[in-house]
Amino acid sequence: MKILFVSPDPRPERWIQLLESALPDADWVVWHPELPHQDADYALVWQPPEILFKKEPQLKAIFNLGAGVDALLKLSKLPKTLPIYRLEDAGMSAQMAEYLVHQVAEITRVMTIYRQQQQQKVWRMQAPCRRHEWPIGFLGMGQIAQKSAQALALLEYPVASWSRSKKALTGIESYAGEDQLTAFVQRSRILINTLPLTSETHSFLNQRLFDQMPEKSVLINVGRGQHLNEMDLLNALEYGKLSHAVLDVFSEEPLPSSHPFWSHAKITLTPHISAPTLREETVRQITDKLQRIAKREEVSGRVDRERGY
Ligand code: OXD
């Protein structure tokens, strides 16, 4: 069995070492566009170039080295029936929960004020956080978002989610479908975007949505940069409903140094690190899926091409 490793990771040998020890019988190849035809069976991919599918049309399945498959599904040469498996959790949900609890606490516990006070050697207690004043809403409630929602609910924030269909998760109020979007947005003072990027969710975070949010709301985007209309965000921070935004993803990554988000006083920005792919967990999960495929067993995490995730 020949398997290609296709990733912009500058040190692919760190992956290959783990992959070879997990599945020593396979022939692992670090692929690059100059390689001749490999006649490989499978490929592990992260943001692969279009030419991969032109050169290796015989692939039986591909494994995405992340949860979001938007970069893959927009490739026109991607064969229509090629099975795609995405990462399911693989250590991402705990990291995401930690990131979101941290960002929410930064805001609701006014940590920037305490940092300023430290610089000025000021010993002063600010008003304690009243959790009922900070209802949190998750746009999207996939596998990775669930742990975050539950962690914040455990900390006694009022937490709700909005998704295609209703979700039955203890302590989390579920809103679903177009009809319930306005009610959901109107109640959510902290809006956390975890939607998959599809043609339906492109520019979902826009002026119309921000206008419906409560006064002095906060937007946290850990989905994709293309979910956000950047001009609308800047306007909403300047004149509108939003008091702050936390952004981990951007339509152009790395974010160009001239971008106004870098120095905006009301924006906290991180370089797409809310839930990075962890090598050990990922290798364990993908090699397990490969072994299941070999035994013709059921394999979870297959992307629904119609739905787009
Ligand atoms: C992912 C990501 O999709 O890291 O996994 O953004």
C-alpha cells in the first residue's frame, strides 16, 4: 500500500517517522508536484495543490489533516466520487475549549484592565462578572464546538447553539434553522462562530447579523476568515453593536502586515492557533481509519460532499 503525505509542513519527516512506526508495512512518500506519477492508494493532505489529483487520479481515498475541508472542496480537479475523511476531534476539541474559555474570561473578567492596573501598581477590584449578562451563542455545534459549549456551560454562562437541526446537549439551549436565527442572535452577547465554510455560510458574519446582536456584544471567529465580512466588522466596531472581536482566522493567512486588524484597539488577534492539528493524535486516528478500510469495516468522519463538511 502506497500512501502520499501532501502538506506545506516544512518538516514532513516528523510526520513520516510517526506514520512509519504506526503503519510500517505501508510505503510512505512525501509528495511534491515535481514527483513523477506514484500510483498511490491513499493520500494524507492539507491544502493540496490542484495538480495532485491530475497526477494521481487513481487515489482510493484521501484524509484531510484538519477538520475543515473547505480548501479541498473548492478544487475543480478533485474527483467527484473520491471519498474524503476529515479529522474528528483528534485533540482539537480540548484545545478549542481552552482557547474559548480563555478568550471569554479575558473579556468578562476584564483582564485587560487588570493588566493596565499592574503596570500602574494599582490595587483595585473591578465589578465581578455577572454571568447572566453574558449569554454565549455558538454558531454551529459540530464535534469540536461541543466540548467548548459544555465547558462554558459548566462555568455557568448561559449557552445556546444554532445549527441546521436541533441538538440535545445537556445545559445548552438549542436553536435550529433559518426561522430561529434571529432569536438566537438577539440573545447572544458573545457570538462564537464555529460554522463550516460552505457556499451558504460565506460572509455569514455581516452587518445584518451584527445589527441584531445585543448592545456591546463580542464576536469570536474560530471558523474561517471567509465567514466574515471584514468591512462590516470594522463598521460594527466603530459605530455599531460590537465592543470587541476575537479573531483566529482570516481570509488571507498569514494576515498581511498592512491589514488594519493588527493594530485595532478592539480586536484581539491570534494566528490560527485555536486548535492546531496534533501529530500523534492525527497519526493514530488516520492509521486506525486505514486499517478499518483494509478490513472493510465502517469508517467514521467521511465528508458529505453535498453538505460541504
Ligand atoms: C482545521 C483547522 O480545519 O485547523 O482543522 O482550521
